[in-house]
Amino acid sequence: KVVAVIMVGGPTKGTRFRPLSFNTPKPLFPLAGQPMVHHPISACKSIPNLAQIFLIGFHEEREFALYVSSISSELKIPVRYLKEDKPHGSAGGLHYFKDLIMEDTPSHIFLLNCDVCCSFPLPEMLDAHRRYGGMGTLLVIKVSAESASEFGELVADSVTKELLHYTEKPETFVSDLINCGVYVFTPEIFKVIHDIRTQHEDRANLHTLSSYDALRLATKTPTKDFVRLDQDILSPLAGKKQLYTYETMDFWEQIKTPAMSLKCSALYLAQFRFNSPGLLACGDGIKNPTVVGDVYIHPSAKVHPTAKIGPNVSISANVRIAAGVRLISCIILDDAEIQENAFVMYAIVGWKSSLGKWARVQGEGDYKRKLGITILGEAVTVEDEVVVVNSIVLPNKVLNISVQEEIIL
Ligand code: GDD
């Protein structure tokens, strides 16, 4: 049997995702109309002999309850949310729930970060892992040398694919091959995490409490039961014939900011063409709006047939789109209202927000820049004919004058 664990982090981890993480935990933010965590979960369907899926995090349990029960019955595989009492780090969190994860005595454990967007080639990774032997296989990808330092950089043997060297977010360039945050391990991983925890404890016992705290602060190592998968496990195990790499040639992105969620929404919509074409809207301009490219429209949304939507648009539940509206590259969240002839491009429109007639809400479409797209938080009102360009508007604001390159607090 195989189990999958998805690390969903907690509220303190989502700060770069503000203002969209104010009322929805980041893992439940919709990409292509489905919660972020839904994409790795549905990828798990293709794992042979999958017994259970666990989500581990320190968000409130009730925030995940509804989603977890509906996805369990949809997939007919138990999906459980396990809440840590405090952050234990990416490996510490896994170890904290060891007994539950090992309940079905799985031969392999998939471990996925929830904030990555890719095609999750999980069966292929498992096959490769079985061929390599060893304790774990990491999904890796080549990125540009300039962006590599945002991730774990690694060196792998070109023939055996063994992980030879691993450095987390190095200051000087090591390699353009990076860690995608998707792993498969044998249960031996628990022993390794246990040993690292014991080392942390021994180190703590060597020092008096206050000097341990000083050391901990100086080396930025949190408490003893906090174990990071990358620095504490992957780095020391590299070059010991324990870890191997599987390189993806497909798409891969990390989702730390709202702008990246818009980009990843496009990637998942494009993937729907192959794996869930039924989720894509088709328009005719008569009874339904005109649809351009990949678009998701929730069945409860009301879109006027004279509106023109797409490409890369996703429209959530109970949204109302009036006549003559044009939407390009945007996410419109639940209960928002867009009135006649408004225009939205490279933007995220928050829950219950409303755009007046002929309003324009747009960004330039630079996903790497903080103000590269426009974001309206929850319940923002943009009055008639007001233009909002490259701005972030916090919840509950009313905009009656046009703004550009501003953060409206
Ligand atoms: N449950 C739980 N508890 N989850 C956690 C905790 C924790 O204490 N800390 C982090 N996570 C989750 C995050 O939500 C995320 O899904 C994953 O673990 C990794 O988060 P970080 O440890 O903050 O690392 P990162 O996202 O900056 O970088 C990691 O992922 C990159 C790929 O996206 C590293 O492994 C990089 O090397 C890698 O390139």
C-alpha cells in the first residue's frame, strides 16, 4: 500500500499571500476554480494502491472539514486533515503523525508541498524510485540560473540520478537543478527524522537553557522538535546513495504570492483540456457568453450572454456578470458582482466585491512584481467608471477615485 501526505502549513506561513489569506487559508484558495490543494489531491488518484491521503498543517480543523469530507466521498479514498498543535517544520510535521501515517503499513509515502503547481508525475516517480532503490526520490526541474536561489539547489549524478549535493536557497550559485517539493520515501524516513530530533535534543542538553536559546537564535534553528526536510534531512543525506532524483520536463511553479496563483490558475486550466475537459466552459455568445481560450465558470455563477470571457479566467460560486463585461486573465471570487461594461484584466477580484458600470480593474501581467497584477480584497467596492491599475486594495474599501501603483490600506 501507498499513502500520500500533503503539507499545508498554517496561518503564519501565508503572509506573502495577503490580503487573500485573510479569510481563506492559502491551501483552499481557488486555482482554476478548485482549491489549491485539490490539484495535488486529484493527482494522487493515479497512484496505484493508494490507501489514504493526509493533509498536515496548523490551520484550524474546521476550515478544512467541509472540503475534506466532500473530496473523500468524491475520490472514494479517505482524506484526513491532521492538525499540529504548533509548527514542527516540513519533516517534523510528518514525524508528529507517524503512527497514523503508518496505520496501513504502507511500503511508500508520497510527500507533497501544497504550494507547488505541476503535473505531479507521481506513478512515474514511484517507478523510478523502485528502480533506483534507496530511501527517497525527489522531483527536480531545471530553472533559470537567476531564479534558482529561491529554491533548494542540487547536483545529481547524470547517469545514476543519485542526489550528490543539496543546498537550500544558497547565496552563491550551486546549480540550476532545483527541488520541486514533491517526494516519495520508504518508511525509513521516519528513523532519519527521529535521529535528527535526537541530535537536536543532545545539542540542547549540552548547553544551559539560555545558551541553547542564544545558539538557536544565532543559527536560526527553532525548537528541538522542529525539523526541516530540506536543510536537516536532504543536505546531510546527499551523496550517501540514499536519495535519488526524477526530473520533470513538464511545467512547475511555486505559489507564494497572489500573482503566482493567477499564473498557476492558467497552467491548471490548460491541463484541464487533457484531464478534465468537462470543467472548461464553452460559450456560444447566444445563450452563454463568448468564451476565449481556457475558462472555468462555476455552475451557480450568472454570466450575461453578451459578456466576453477569457483566456485564463476562473469565476467562482454565485458571481454575477452583467452585460457587455470583458474579463481577461483573472480570478473572480465567490459572490462578486461585475456591472455593465466593466473590464477586468490581470486581476483578482475578492469575495463579495463589486465593480460599477464601466469600471476598469487591471494589472500589467508581471507575475513576479508585487504590483504586477491588481488585487481587490474581500468586499471592495469600485464605483462606476473608476480605474484601478497595478494596485492592491485591502478588504472593505470603497474606491470612488481612480488609482495606479498604490496599496490602499
Ligand atoms: N504541516 C506543516 N508544518 N507544514 C509546513 C511546516 C510546518 O511546520 N513548515 C512548512 N510547511 C509546509 C509549507 O506549507 C509548504 O507546503 C512546505 O511545507 C514547504 O514549506 P517551507 O519549509 O516553508 O519551504 P519553501 O516552500 O520555502 O521551500 C521548499 O519548497 C521548495 C519547492 O516549492 C524547499 O523544500 C525548497 O527546496 C523547494 O525548492
